Amino acid sequence: QLTFAERLPGRWGAGATYLKLVKGKLEREMWEMNRLVLGIFRYLSAAGRLNKKAFEAALPEDDRWLMAYYEGLFPKLQSLMKEPRDQRQFIYEVLKHDMEFDRHMRDGDFRFGEKELSREQTEKVKSLVLHLYEKLFYKGTTQAFKRQFSYREFKEGLFLGNRKNVCPACLGYQNDLKEYGEADHYLPKARYPGLIFHPANLAVICGECNDLRVKGEKDALEQGNLTEVYFPYLRAAEEEAKLSVLGEGGKRYLGLVPVGAQAGVGKQINDPVTKRIENLEQLFRLRERWESFLPDCIAEQAACLRDLDDSAQAERELREEARRIGLKAAEQKYLLPQEACLEFLCGSGLEVILEESRRRREEKQKLAKNENST
């Protein structure tokens, strides 16, 4: 008798896309769902024909709750059974291989077997696993360890264990990430259907990051292998990259640089950290979405300093604000972009902010003079 419980112990700790994340409280349950999916394909790989009683007998007792949904699963199972047995065995081996990808984050030669499946086979796998995900987990409930749980509970668990209202990908502040954030499949469902329930592949990000115009269904591995990407829970950009103002002259922008890199200096070619940073920026279109941070910071600080005639006093005020924001940013990560902009303005951008504050002061004085003359 085939068992559905193939042990794939969790091997990953803290990590994220940009910010470090910790695993949610339902991690064990998601592993069980992952094993259940693998077990279904193991059954299909060896079955001579599709038989409801044999399918139920192959289920461990704790998983027989699935039989209540058998009628909806039947056409998906039947479609896969039309594949020759050697191809069903191949599909199972591919999924088993791919579900262990988290062991290979330092292996530049690791290749996902799902890319070796035909388009038709991929669609059949996706149809079955997506049915389980959408009909049971997302819109209803699933069961593991003799308890029911749902997508909403899983998402709330991820939210509560992490940075609350800060999106870990773009650092955007969200008024209610718990309610409006989305459990993103970092490797998209359409291309990696076998990883739909994989707990290392799911992280809560903001709706804008997960929008089709930003990440959507983009493949994080399109431009690199596992060693060249940041990945939820497995490798965090926060550990090796920092925000900094880059570029020259009037073409300044906020971006990521390796930790230890000199502020304002471009990235090093062929450096593995640089490759990961570039892939992250492209995946979430960070440079484009962060382009307003520096001009907004300049405008805000210039408005605050415009009443100070003494440049030395203005500089002291600016440095005190930078120190204050820096202390808060250590805990309130949505302030990291502002901290980077203030660091620039206190350094090579100091003349920029002083000139802008002088310009605003002169405009204010001129306006006041015109009002008095009338």
C-alpha cells in the first residue's frame, strides 16, 4: 500500500525578499499539504487504473477527509491517468525533485524538473494542484494534524510573525497589510504548479508588489539560478544589501548596493550580491517605484529648513533629523528609504538641500513682501 506521507523536514530559517521574514504558525500544516500533493502523484505514478476505493485505501487515515472532495478531483485525476505510466512516474519524480529545491540555494547547477514537462503535462499538474488550492484552501478549508485551517488563517499567521504593516519586498507602508496584503507565490503557480503549497514559496507582500504590472506571474529565476536570487525565508537581501542614493548630478535615484559599498558608488560587475540585487530590483521594479523618495525628501526637508538663515544651523537640524529617523528605522523598516535619502543629504547632497531651502526662503520672503505692498 502506498503512503501519502513522505517526510520532507523543514530546513529553512529566517529570510525574505528584502526584509528578513520568519515562518508562520501554520508551517507544519503547509508541509503536510505539500506532502499530500506529492502523495497523490505518487499514487498516480503506480496505479493501473483510477479506482475510488483504491485511492481512498492509499490515503493515511488522517488524510481521508479529502474523499469528501473526490468528485471534484476525479476529472483532474482522470486526465493525469491518461498519461502513460512511465510519464506519470516521470511527473512524480520531477515534483519530488522540485519540492526539495530549498536544499539547493547554494547550487548554481540546480534545475527545476517542471521545466522539462510538456506544456500539456504542466497544465494537468496545475489543474489538479490549483483545484486543491483554490477550492479547498483559498475558498474553503483544508485539514492537517486533525485540525482545519484556511488561507486566511495562514496569511494572518505570516503577517503576525513579521513586520506588520511593512511590505517585505518594497518596504512600502500599508495601513492594513493583514487585510489587504496577499500571500504571493514567489515562484509563480503557472510555471511551478508543484510548489503551490510549498511553505518556502509563500510570503505576504502588498497588493501593488503582487500586481500583474509589477511582479505578477514573473519568474524570479528568469534572469538567474538559485544562487542569484533572494528568496523568502531562504536568503534575505537585508543581510547583504542596503539602500543608498546612486547616480550623479541631476540623475540621482534610490537603489540597493552591497553592504560596505561606498554611498553613491555604482555596483560591481559580476559580483554575486550585485546580481541578486539586480534581479530583485527588476522583479519588483523597485528603482521605478522608489523614484519619488529623494525629491519628496528634498522638498520636505527644504520646507522645514527654509526659515533658517544660518547654514550651519540648518545643517545641524538636518543631521539631527537624520539621526532621529535612523533610530526609528531600525524598528520601523518603512523608514529605511527616508533614512537613505537623509544620509545622502547630510553628505554629498548637503549643498543641494541648502540651496533648495535658500530658494524657498527667498520665495517666501518675496511673497510676504508682495502681500505687504498691496
